[in-house]
Amino acid sequence: MSYQKLSIKNWAVEDRPREKLLSKGITSLSNAELIAILIGSGNRDESAVDLSKRILHDANNNLNELGKYSIENLQKNYRGIGEAKAISIVAALELGKRRKLSEIQEKTQIRSSHDVFELMHPVLSDLPHEEFWIIFLNRANKVISSRKISQGGLSGTVIDTRIIMKSALEQLASSIILCHNHPSGNKLPSQQDKSITSKLKEAGKIMDIPVLDHIIVTDGGYYSFADEGEISI
């Protein structure tokens, strides 16, 4: 007797992700079931849920790790994941990241380097490339906004001091904090990081918009120029 894989349509109603969401609520669904809803169908050998479980397993069941997957990577490694499905997964994870940033950023007051890390870790930790961000603060050290200034490759970005100071003036910022990530996981600043920090610190003094700190974010932690005594106000 040959075994025939059951499609989701043949599952018990309560086990189908969409029906389960409607009957039991969205919190009843596992991460794999939520991804299965996004992709809609699997392949000849796997249901959408089974395929989603395999994708998550390969990402160590960690959504931050999955957030590092590119559209090309998903298409190449998983039969049944075409461009449209890969885009759906990547877009959903990006929305989750932006939602988290909005929740944290709203009326956030920066009191320490760890506050900056908590603000920017959801944005920067799972990127395969470097991004350089500026956090604009008011006189009470509350976040006015944060803005990506540049994006580079695995080992660096190009920084324009004039653009940063112009943005700070437009935001009516009283001070700024520099922040970028190291995809390599190495928290220590490079010579280029130190040079950029020194250059922006001097520009901030001239414009009366002090640079309070420069935070380097990695998956597992961060480096603070202020905590290490490399920035003094």
C-alpha cells in the first residue's frame, strides 16, 4: 500500500493554519504555521507547514536568523519557494522589525548605551551588510527620530559629515548618537570607525550638536565609545 501525502485541504479543519487562526486566534499558531499562511502551499513532498518547519529548522528556529535570509537564498535552497513566496517571507519579517522599532522608539529616553542597543538591535542585528544610522535627540535625551545615513558591504560604509549635520539641523536635534553594525560579530571598532567618530565629534562641537556616543551593534552585544572613554562631552 503506497503512502500518499495529505494536503492541508485534507487535514482536520482545526489543524489547518487559516482555519485555526479564525477559530482559536492568532496566538495559537506556531511560527511555522504563520509562515505556512504566507507561502500558501508547499511542494510535492511537503505541505506548507512541513516546508515552513524545515526552513525554520535551518534557521535554528530563530526568526532573527531567518531575517538574514535573502530572496535568492530562499528560492535556491527550498523547492516550492519561488520569488513571490520568498518576497512574502522577507516582507513579513521586515514589517515585524519595523513594528518593533516603532514600539521602542516612541518617546524613548536614552539614559545609557544599553538603551541605544535595545533601540537599534532589532534593526541592525540580522543584516548581512553594514548600515550607519543616526539617532536624533532633544534636550531631554528623548528620541526625535532615527535615520539610516548609509549602507555598505560586509566591511564598511561611506559617511558624509555634511549630510549628518544637515539632518540634525532639520530635526532640531540637541544631540546625536552614531550607530552602526558589524555583520562579522566583532564588536571592536576599526580604525575607520574611530576616524569617523572623531570627525563627527569635531563637527558636532562646531555646530553645537554634540555626539553623545557611537554604538557598534552585533548579534551578541555592542561596543560603546562613551563607555570606553573614547567620547567625552
